[in-house]
Amino acid sequence: MINQVAFTVQWPGKLVFGPGRLANLGDEAKALGRRAFLATTADLSALGLTTRVQGLLAGAGLAVTLYEDVQPDPTCAAVDAAAAQARAAGCDLVIGLGGGSAIDLAKGVAVAATHAGPVWNYVTYTGANARPVTAAVLPIIAVPTTAGTGSEVTLGTVLDNPDTAMKAALLSPHVYPRVALVDPELTYTMPPKVTVMTGFDALTHGMEAYLNAARSNPASDLFALETVRRVVRYLPRVVADGGDREARAQMAWAATLGGISIALSNTTVAHAMGLPMGARLGTPHGLALSRLLPVVLSRSWAAQPARYAALAEAVGAVQTDMDEMAKAEALPRWLHEFIGQVGLAALWTRQDIDDSILDVLADDVFRYMGRPVQQHLPIFTRGEMRQMFEEALLPSA
């Protein structure tokens, strides 16, 4: 473990959390701008939420440019086109209303509207000479309607580039939302599949932030362990009863904690594998992680037994008479059972893919996701990466 005694905590945003706190949006927005670019989805418009938000902003004296064409996994081309609309309207504030895709697009617009050239030029990945993002970024307000991505409190935005078959993150402290307005009531309408997949994303954030061998620190550890504890306790409840308001609120909080944990530390191998899997196969992010994380952990627990044992204790996977190694080894087994318990295993349909895609995916990881691979212990080879993709994508019957 490379635990750093010296570390930096930077999270310059403001968190407004709680049921009914959407009502604060107008006041928060008028403190940051006068013309808002509102990025959201047609689904939320159909539910009436967009109209409600527009009313709150108009009531606070803001003009609103509505963009309701956010698609899953926003592309850099979509960001550039939306940014052109924001510039033409003279927007000085960007609001992302929705899941991680809406918030990621909003973050991208805040950069692209104020920086020259395609937004992809500012994306950070292995071997890239990314242009620097400056303080000219438009202020961002993130209003999540899902509980998992944590994008409302992170310094990055994940963008898809179909031209290069890559999915990678633009990373900059200037991309932190100035306000994260987390109202658990907005998650009540999440469909069951979205609930469980985004919830597992939050769990993975907590685990990977804690297991990051290069960047975990005392601050990220606090948030990471609490993320894991809350997801394990409340995700099964909200899956069993989507109307469980306490569980919804706890999952909204867990998602925010998970976002803070990876902002202070970082993700590792499961995310490094999951982004190429999403780019190549279109697999929803949380579902991809549910296939990948157990495989990664089963090959990793012996490298950091104390950390894995602590996670096993946090999720209740241990017995009092277990030694540290036994506790660590128990974590991957527990995770496999948890995935079945919350119904994620049932969502996976074995894909009819050619074995050659395994080579492509393994190559992709090292082509542009090498940095998080280096933050994990053990550090996997390309051959081991291919084997893990095969185990995740083509499990034996």
C-alpha cells in the first residue's frame, strides 16, 4: 500500500441536500448567473419536472435556454453542439438536471462554451496532451435525479467519442459544480433497473476509492467506507420497495458520498475496464461494473489484505473468528452474492460476441485507461486484462 501521509483535499462546491430542497434552486441560480442553460432529458420533461424547474428559475429572474436532448453517454459532438447554443444565447450558467449523463453534458458545455476548439481536446487519457481547462468555465449547478454516479460532486465529466471508439474523462478542478442540489424526492421516479445499476455504481466508487493504492488517503477513506456501508444497507431496501423514502434518501446520500470519495481518491481497474466496455458494446455503466468488479476483486484481494478485510467488515461479510486473510478472501464471494440479491445478475444477458472483442477491449484499457490501472494492486498485464474480460463477458454456464 502506498498510503500517502500528506494529501490534498479540494472540493470547492456547495452541497444543498434534503427532501424538498429543489425549491432552493432559484436562489442558488441567481447568485451565479442571469441566463441559464438547462440540460435535461425528454423523459423528465414528460414527467413535468422540467417545467417545474423552469418555473423556479423564471421566478428568480433568470432567462432559460432549454436543451432536452441529453442522451445516455453524451458524445463530445453533442457537447460541442449544445455549447454553441449556450454561447449563442449568452448563457452565463449551466444547469444539469437528470442522471450522470445530463450532469456530464452540462459540465462539458460549461467548458466548451468558454474554451476554443472541440471539447475532446480537453479530455485526459493515457498518452493524451490534453489542453488545460481554465477558470473561464461557466458556473455549474448539478441537480441529480438518480442515485449513483456522484457526478454532482466530482471534478470530471465522462464523454464518448464514437470517432475514436473511446470513452474517457475530462478532469479539472474547474469542473466541480458550484452547487450540488441533491433532493432525494427527485429519485422517486427512477425505474427499478436504473435504481439498481446506479446504486451499484456508487458501491463501486466507494470500494475503488478505498482500494486505490496510489491516491487513497484518510479523507477519502472516511467517505469511501461510509458509501459502502450505506449502499449495502439501503440498496436492497429500495430495490424491494421503490416507495421506501428513507432508503431513497439514504441512497441519494450514499451516491454523493461516493462521488466525494472518488474526487478525493480515484477509481481503479473496474472503471478502467468499464468505460471501454461501454464505448464498444454499449453496456450500461452500472451493469458493466457488476460484471467486472467481482472478477477484479477475486484476483486482487491478496495484494492488500488489510484493506480488503476492512471492506469485508464494512459490508458484514466476516465472522469474528476469521483472520485478516480469510476476511479479505471473503469479500469477492460476498460481492457475488450481493449482486444476485439486488437483482443485477438477472439483468445480464450473455452477449453473442466474437472472442476478438476481448483483445480489442484489453488493448483499449492500455491505450487510454492506463492511469487507473497503475493505481491498483496488483498491476495487471495485458494478458490478465483479457482474461478478466473473458471471465466477465463469457462466464461459463
